[in-house]
Amino acid sequence: LTMFMLLLASATFAQNPVTGKVIGGKDKQPVPGATVTVKGSVAATQTDADGAFRINAPEKSTLVITAVGFTTQELTVGKQSNLIATLEETSTSLDEIVVTGYSAQKKKDLTGAVSVVNVDQMNKQPTASIADQMQGQAAGVTILGSGQPGEAPQFRIRGFNTFGNNSPLFVVDGVPTTNIADLNPNDISSLQVLKDAGAASIYGSRASNGVVIITTKKGKGKVKVSYNGYYGIQSPKSGNVFDVLTPQEQGDLKKLAIKNTADRSGTAPNFSDALYGNGATAVLPDYILPVGAMEGSAAVNPDLYNINPNYTSSAEYDAFYRITRANKTGTDWYHEIFKNAPIMSHDVNVAGGSEQGNYLLSFNYFNQQGTLIETYNKRYTVRANTSYNINKHIRFGENLAFSLQDNPRIAILDEGNPVSMAYRQHPIIPVRDIMGNYAGTFGPTGLGQATNPVAARERSINNKGLGSRIFGNVYGEVDLLKHFTFRSSFGGEYYSYNNRSFNYPTYENQENGQTNSYNEGMGNGYNWTWTNTVNYQQDFGDHNVKVVAGTEAFAAGGQDMSASARDYFSFDPNFTNLSTGASVNGAPGSGRYAESLYSLIGRLDYSYKGKYLVGATVRR
């Protein structure tokens, strides 16, 4: 005890009061609010308005000083009692240039809420979707999605504003768009999120859910050829994901339910069950079809087996003789539809530049096989960005991207989606019957009406979702006078798509669709935006004034059509089209749309001594 008290006293007396000051930046100004911590302990304090601090710390201990916008520094406590810590500004300092509405500003001059995403860190995530890469990269930005390959990004900036569309406006190289799903993440140079009305209002009502501003890369320096690629394996969750009972446990549970119901009503339990036997304890059958049959039963005659998966008549369907062996160990339906899947990306770009201009040419191939079987996204992207300086006052350039995509999508939220069916399907049902055709709920009662999710996915193997898109802009800039710059940009997109699918007749389910049908839809559309702005910037002593004024015209249009046919005698994908079906499956549909918008835009930013900021925006 005495020794312990001596050690405690020694430790206590070793705590020395240490004072100091934290300064930072090129001008070595005090840094208020910096956190000073004794490394390896919970002792901590913050600097006051003059950057000063006081903390108790043992001799030879280490002080860790951190502050927003500065690098972390460590100092060793010696015999001196007064320390000076000089912090260096980080690359995310307030002098960082941020692209906002129709201009660029220093971060310290912003009056709205803007998040700057670290693109290099974002691109370390191997995915084709910018939405997936942005997850967790910007405060207040939530990304929602099912994980389906090629899924359109669902951005939520500061929560949900309405029960309808909550997607933000995307602006790529100054051109507004609603689609960035085919944008190659490797082509991105900077990305900012405008989160509040002060930052986004210059874009008008289209920015009610926020704005995501994306700038693509430019070339610089000597000619450089670079390659960036990866290959990986995506793995679904392992184990009993749905926490499903075994077939024996399900049978026992059903028998227990019968007993409990009888006990409550005061009657004798009727344990009779076509699938689990007539006793109080469930006995699993060897076969589901014929219902409840055991091995050696005369009802199980493989010679009578008769199923034609590509049947075309009800009479043929009625003559089927099915034999399905029970899976007594249980079918893991989750892992029957979710498998390990490869993902790869190959990106090559050529870039360079000089005082006269710069250029960048990039090619990207991306292939993601979904962990859900028979889902994938294949994308080819080409980008060409160039800019030229005629002289020091006149500049022009273009940003152009073309993409091809093969991405058959599934309605993941529909009631009959494969994930829902895998959850509902009984584990006693195998994926296939004794002859390799699909098995399902057909036959015995009590197995529900879920469909075979493996069958649903494998029957979609020839479905296609093809799309192409060209997107970009051309622009010119002229320095008119000493403080004025005029910029004109004309950009937009043209896109087309074609979707086709074939619905096979089913035979394995409790409720079967006996009609085959083919569906096809296609469409195309365009939009263009013409923006003309004048930027004015000038300093008057301690006063700085920035003005942006201009006009913007927008127009869009498109058309689509869809049709369906049925009763095909051949299911060969090279044969099935709208003209080879025996009859029309409902009336064809078509539609078209057109819209336009013209706006006057303006913004004023005023600062006094770089500390007091006022901003005003108008758009009408």
C-alpha cells in the first residue's frame, strides 16, 4: 500500500502546467478552437480566441494539436513551459477553388453550404456508379440503392423533401442533366455538392433537391499515356441469411400449430397432412410429387415422367407427369440466386497540354456481373476534352462523351421479384426435379404460391437492355475588358434505348402462366442548354465585388413506343420478334413529349476584408 501511494504521488507531482500558442497559415495568425491533447491520455483542451492554451502534461509527453483546415502536429514537452505550435494549411484550406453556379470561387468566399468531395479517395472504390463511390464522402448526402448493376443513382441531399422525386440536379461541365449513370468515374476531376438554397438557388426550381456539380479532367504537361484497371470478385453474404428453418423444423412447427389450435378449441387434433404424414410428429416424404410419396412407392414411376418446358398448348400442359424429390436437408434459396460474381474495369487515356491548349482522350470498358444471377452491366465509354487559347484573352473548347450500355434491368421492388420469392419459397422444394427441369410449389397444399426464383432468373438470359448516349458541350470565353469575362456554352445530349424480353410459359408453380409472349420497347430523346454569362470581378481596397449575369435557354423532347405479341411456336431468340407471334398481346403504346425553359440569371457576391460576406441570387 505504501509503495502504491508513493508511485501515485510521483505520478501526480509529474504533471506540469504547460502553456503555449497555436499559429498557422502563411501569415502565422493565431488559430482559435484548435484541440490540444496529451497523447495516450484523455487530457485535452482547446485554444482561445488568441490561439493560446494551457494544459497539464508530464515532462517528455507528446502534445497532439489538430485544427480544421490544418495538418496535425505533435510536440514533445520538455523543460520549457511555453510552446509555440505552427500548423500548415492542408489542401482543403479555405483558399481552395470551388466550382459553383456558373463560376468558380474560393471556398472561404462561399455563403452557401457546399461539400467538396475528394475524387481521388472516391475513385478507390471499384464500382461503375458515381453514386456508390460517393457513399460517405460528403456530409449530408445519402445514397440509396439495391446494388443492382447499372442502377440509376439515388442521391438524397439533406433528407427527403417530398414524397415524389427527390433527385438533385446534376451539372456536368456546365450542362444540366438528370442522368450520370453512364459517366465514367475515372473521367472526373472535381465534384461539389450544393446543399442549400444559398448555394443552389441560381439554378432555379430544378435545384430544389440540391445540385451536384461535376467537372471532367483536362490534359496538361507532356503527352502522357496511362492505364488504370482492376479485377475483383463480389461475394454475397454467407450463412443462413434469411434465418430459415430446416424442412424438419418447418414440419414440426406445423404439427405443433395443429396441436395448439386443437387445445385452444378443446377438440382432438387432426394431424393428417398430405406432406408431413398423419402422426403427431412430422415425417418428411421422399417425394413432393407425387404428393407425400415415399421411396419404392408405385406412384413414383420415372417411365411416366413427362414435361416439355417449351410447351405451347393447354392440352400438352394437362398431360404432364411430374416427379419431384423432396430436399430433406433444405434448399438454400438465397445462395441459389446469389453467387460470387466478377467485376472489372479497364481505362486508358492520352492527355497533354501547353500554353496553347490541352487535350484528353479516354477509353473505358466496364463489366460488372451481378451477384444476383443473370444480372449484369456492360458499358463502353469514350471521352474527348479539348481546349485552345487563341491568345491570352480568347479561349474555346469542347467536352464530349459517347457511351454504349448493355444492362437488362429487373423490377427489384415488384411483389414477384426474385429476392422476395427466395425468401418465401419453402426449403423442402429443390431447384430442379428428377430430370433437371424446374421444381416448384405445384401439387401439395401448404407450400404457398411463391415462384421458383432460379427459374425466373434463368429464363431471362436472353433479355436485353441496350442504350446509347452522346453528351457534351462546346464553349468560348472572351476577356472583354480588364474585369469582365464573357462565356457562351452550348451543350446537351441525345440518347436512344431498346428493351426486349421474352416471357416463357411456366409449369412448376402453384399458379402457372401458360402463355408465352414477347415484349419490346424503344425510344429516343434529346435536350440542349445554351448559356451566356458575363462575369465581373474587382477589388476596391478592402472591398471585393463579384457579379455574374446572363441568360439560359433549355429545350428537351423525345418519344417512345412499346408493343407485345404472344403464342410463339418457337422460343429461339433469333426467331422471336413482334412480327413472328401468332397474335397481338394488347394494344401497342407510344408517346412523345416536349418542354422548354428560358431564364435570366444573376448573382452578386460582396466581401469586406475577406471576413464579412454577402450574397444575393436571382433567377426568373
